[in-house]
Amino acid sequence: MKRTDFAIRTNLFICLGAFIVLIGCKSQDAPAEGLSGNVGDSTRKAQDRLDSLRKTHYLNNDLSIIFLDATSWIMKTQMDLTRAEMAGNKKEMVDSLVINSTKGDTLYLVLRRMYEAGAVYAESYTEKDQYRAMREPDSSKLWLQKYFKESTPKEALKTLDKFQNDVTVINKIVRK
């Protein structure tokens, strides 16, 4: 009798546990109430908090240096590419002048800082996401290949013009 009593209690306990687990789980077919919006909202709130902390970190001098560095390195790279274009419009020239050089690495770093400042000071989430996307990928070599691989000097100059336009736009956003 004790063995049967123990078996019944054990089975009831297992069934009760399974029942509680089933009740606790929501149906996979219906989305969880409020969950889909909350994940994005909580991520946005956390990002907003980080941005406000970063804003307090930036000083006006720091921001000026970021934009001056970006403009300076874009202009240096433009001069090198203009010389290369005069010598011949070959794709290999862009690889050696931008992708496989320390100048390209520095260009990546200063533009990355500029886009980070743009993401921090942008008012809409669309702009924030756009500027954060411009920093990807994290590797300087991959980033430079993304924007300059298989480019002629003329095409690379157009890309640099777009970056210079971003410098102007982000500078206006930051100075509001």
C-alpha cells in the first residue's frame, strides 16, 4: 500500500508540475502581450540613456576636433586620390592609397568618431540608426573595403564627397 501511495503522489506531483509549466507558457501562435514593443522600447531607452551620458562627456573643443580631423583627413585623402587620378585611373591605386595604408586606417577612425557623435546628437531614431550603421563593420580594413574596394580614384573621390557632406550635416546637428 505504501508503494502505491507513493507512486500516486509522485505521479500527481509530476502532473501538477507539467500543468503549471503548460499554464506558464504562452501559446506560440499568439504574440505575447506588450512584449514585442517593450523589447525595442527598452533598447531605445537604454540607448537614449547612453547617448545622454556621452553628450555630457563631449566638450565643445572635443566636437570641434572631431569635425576638423574628419575634414582634414578627407581632404588629405582627396589630394592623394586626385594625384593618383592624374597618373592613371586604376583601381589598384585606391587599394594602395586607402585600403592598405595607415592613412586609410586613420580616415576610418576619425570618420567613426564623427558618426558616433552624429548618432549621439541625432534627434530621430532613423538618423541615429543611419549614423550607427555607417560605423559598421568594426574592422578598419573591412570598413575601407566596404566603401573603397574595386573603386577607381574618381569613384573613391565621390565617396569622400559623400563623407564630407555627412561631416557638414552632422556638424549642424551637433551645433543645434
